[in-house]
Amino acid sequence: MVVHRIETHFFLSSVLRKRRVKVMEKPWYCYLLCSEKKHNRTYVGSTCDVHRRLRQHNGLRSGGARYTRAYRPWRHALVVKGFPDRTRALQFEWAWKHPRRSRYLRQERKTLLKHGLHGVRGRMYVCKKLMHTKPWNCMHLESVTL
């Protein structure tokens, strides 16, 4: 009886594997926003629709992050595109937000501290360093200044 269950399970899983349809995901982006009200305030995020997300942060649509309400209006300083899925974009976003704790930037810590980590220039520098480290240097990421 146990053998029958194992065979049935194996048969069903092989049928499901054959019928699985690969769904193409939307492209994901990481972005850096700069406040026009306070020029040293930045915000890093990820999304699959950059323009909609900017409208949300500026209060033109509902759903912006709470942090961005105080420093409106926002503008794009940098957009990184080319992430294959949401997971990779969120990993990049986390490393961009936390460069001191990121395992990807271990060797760069002294250089990062010398250049500074905050403000638009610091965030852009961290992004450039991240794009040249594994696993993101294999993804053909592209940074666009808007």
C-alpha cells in the first residue's frame, strides 16, 4: 500500500511538471528618489512600474511609502533596470539600502565609508559598486539617470 502511494505521487508530479507553463514576469527595477524639498533626502525602492510608483510617492495616487510623505515632491535620480524577477530586485534593493551589512560589499567597506553612504552621491556610488559585484554583474543591469 505504501508503494502504491509513492508511485501515484511520482506519477502525478511528473504529469504536473510536463504541463507547467512558464509565465514571463514583468521586468523589475530598483530606483533612487531625491527629494526636491530637502536635497539630501533619498529613498531607495523597487517596482515593476517606475512611473506609477513615483506618482504614488508624490501623493498623486494612493499607496506611497510613509517615509516619502514628509519630503514631497520627489524626482528620479537613478533607475537600475534588467532584473529577471522580483526576488533579485528586492535583494539588490536591500543591499543598496544597507551597504554596511551587505555581504556583497564586504571588501568595499573601507572605501564606502571614505566616500560616504548617504545623500544622492553616496547612494549612486554604492549602486555602482553593487552593479560590479556578484551576482549582479552577470545580469547585464543598466543604470539610467532620469
